Amino acid sequence: MELTPEDLRAQFCADLPALRRLTRGAAGQRRRAELERIARAARQGEDITPLLVAAGLLVPDDEDALLAAGAPPHDSERSGSRFPLPTAVGGPGRPVSGDYVCPDGGCSRVERRGPSEPVPECEVHRRALRLMADD
């Protein structure tokens, strides 16, 4: 299966918090700047494939090669949120279920939020993912 530019932006978005943690401190300054260039390009809706390849974060054109190189498969059930938001308690109505998607529509990331889990965050746009409520 070939990964689309939207799939790559989604995976980059989900992995960005861990990548930022790995590049903390003075030794990671160059890599952090590289990650932020890629995040800016993703925010602008650009194809970040060449940037990911140049940064050594992507083996080009082959998902099997990506997996063999240690890249995790895209997991739409995984939540990358680090910023729990308060949950409304005791109000009228019923819970709303649905999928959370890219706030800008720039990638194919889809997350499902479980009970009492925090709202998933987009680290590229630095905003919460947008809820697409089930009908």
C-alpha cells in the first residue's frame, strides 16, 4: 500500500510529540529546527515527503521498507494527546460520539476518543483535532 501525502502528514502529526521529546536540549537543536520546518510545511498543506526523506524520517516509496526500518504502522486508534481537557459533567443531553480529524483538513489522520480520554491534539497545527460527530 502506497502512503499518500495526507497519510504522511497524519503520521507526522501523530509522531511529532515524541520527535520533539527526542530532540530536547542543546544537542537536538538542529533536528528540532528541521522538525519545525517540516511542521510549517505540513501546516501549509505541502507534500512533506521530500522533507521527511531528507531528514531521514522516511524511506521513500515503500511502506514495507518503512516498517522494516522501524517505523510504526499508522494506528488510527492511538491518541497522541498530551493536553487533557475538562469534561462536562451533569449537563443535559447525551454524549456525542464520532471521530476526531485534522483541524485544518490537511491530512488523513483520524482518531477515536475513548471514555474519559483527553481530546486528541494536532501537534502540527497546535490545536485540538476537530470532532466529526456520528449521525
